[in-house]
Amino acid sequence: MTVLERIEVRPAGTDAGPGARRRRRRAWDEVPRWQIYLPLGAYLLFTLVPFYWILLFAVRPAGSTSLVPWPMTGEHFQKVWSERGFAVFFQNSLLIALATLVTTTVVALAGGYALARFDFRFKKGFMLALLCSQFVPGALLLVPLFQIFAGLRMINSLGSVVIAETVFQLPLSMILISGFIRNVPYSLEEAAWVDGCGRFRAFRVVVLPLLRPGLVAVGSFAFVHAWNHFLFALMFLSSQEKQTIPVGLNTLMGADSVDLGALAAGGVIAAVPVVLVFAFIQKWLVTGFSAGAVKG
């Protein structure tokens, strides 16, 4: 049978019917479910296995080789929290992360508004410099930063880490905030000016509530980066009572042996705040990224 003989000739104006249309739509537009779930399941397994392995070592008794964490124990958490000083490390990391979040958000908000609403000389060059600063690794600036903080007598101070984290988070944060502000119509501010508001009050009443998703996105990045960053805390904080959780995890690895249970318990303690933050701000984070990705 030739190709022409297999073609079904229909009178003009007739339709193949809803069933045939659904079949064509499934053949051309829909992907079989297994082709979606199989790679997603493989990726989920690849992602969750390391987390299960950490939890297994954290709650499994020392010396056990079972792949099922039973009986469960909390001795590793008690050891790192009380004996290894993770209670102090957790407090220091939380203070640094929260201070970095606040300072980065406030300064980036002011700078982003200036970039979005004002025209000034060398504006494009300034934006290019902000972008280029993201290519400079933090390790390259450790020596000059250490000399600056030593001159200011801020070595072994949590403030030095907060300043360093804020400086490295500001360029990207300002660029993101300026994009969010551009999506807010300028006519809204002009209408507030006509009603008697000053620029600051119009920004606070009209623009700032609309920037909430963007502020959440920028603040979450600043918090997570400051919480997880290892290098600045290692270089600028010398005493043990000022150390952070990433540095504390490094102290659990000795030259000859590693306490895997304590290390896993410390890793769980370090991961819990980040997981909770993203669980609570997930909706705002997705909305903020969507708003920043669309040019208004």
C-alpha cells in the first residue's frame, strides 16, 4: 500500500472529531509521564541520599554500621552543642547573618533606588563596575581587608565579618533591587507627590510595600551567604568564642581521625536554619525572582 492510498480523504468541512484531536494533541504536545517522573526521581534520589547519610551518622550510635538509624541517639548533638562549643558558634553565626541581612538590604535599597530613579554621570560605568566586582574572589582581598581591619582594631570582632560580608553582597543586591524598583510604575510616585507626599514618604508608602518579594529575595541571599561563608570568619576571628559554625565544623576534623558522628550532627545543626528560612519564604522568593526577571 502506497502513502497516497493510506491517506483518508474526507469531505470539505468535516472534522476528525474530539477523540482524534485529543490523540493528535497527546502525540505531538504531551510527553509520557514516565519520561518526566524518571529523571525527576533520579535527581531527587541523588539529592536526598547525602542528606539521609548525614542524618544516619548524626542519630546512629557510635560504632554502629546499620543503614537504618535504630535505635536512635542524641549523643552526637549533645556532644557538639555542649562540649565542642556549637552553642556559641550558632549564636555568632546567627548574629552575623542577621546583621548582614539588615545592613545589606538597607544599603542596597538606597543604592538600588538611586540607580533606578536618577540619571547621573558615569551611571553605566558604575553599573559595569558593580557587575565586574562579582568576578573578584574574596580570597584575593583578604590581605588588604585584614590590614584595614587591623588599623581599625576590628580583628577578632564580629563587626569585621559583617562589614566584609555586606561589602561583597552589595553589588549584586543593588543590581537586583534596582530591577525590582524599575518594575514599579513611576506614575505611582508622581501621584503621591501630587497628593502632598515628599519623595521619602512616597517611597515608604507607595514603593516599599510593592518591593516586599524583592527584599525577601535579596535578604535571603545575604543571610544564607553570611551563614555559610567560611573564609572571612576564619581569617578575621581568632578566638574560639567568636568563631562561627563553618569554622566550628572544620575543628571537628583532626589530622589523624574524624569524628563522623559529631561532624554529621554539626552539619545538621548548620543546615536547619537555612532549611527553615527557605521553607517560610518560598512563596515570596519565587515571586521576587519572577518580578525581577520581567522588565516593567
